[in-house]
Amino acid sequence: MELNNLVFVYVFLFLAGVSAVALYSELRRRKFRQPAGEDRVFKCEKCAFVYTDDHDVDRSRCSQCGTLNDAINF
């Protein structure tokens, strides 16, 4: 086998291995991540308490002081 072919095969196998590890890592990350849209995050304007509520709620009442708050947009 020529040197050029050996270098090509080595580089190809190395890149295929790195790609396989990246794909496996991405699939694991997606599997364990919480699905988007389940809860919305709110921060109270009065007492600065941070809490969550259902995804279909536009304004939520703070459980600490009772103030109505808008959701935080990230």
C-alpha cells in the first residue's frame, strides 16, 4: 500500500470516529433534556421570586406575595 492511501485511511477513520462520538453525544443530550414548552418561567416584579407555571399561562400570580407577573422571555 502506498503512503498516500495509508494517510487517507487513517484520517478518514479518525474523522469517522469523531463524527460518531459527536452524534452519540448529541443523541444523549436530546434524550435527557426537558422538552421545550412544558413550563414558563416568571420573576416577580415586587419580591424578585423566580417560579414556573404552565406553558399556556400568560400572566401568573406570585406564590410569595400575590403579584401578577408576565413570563420571562429568554
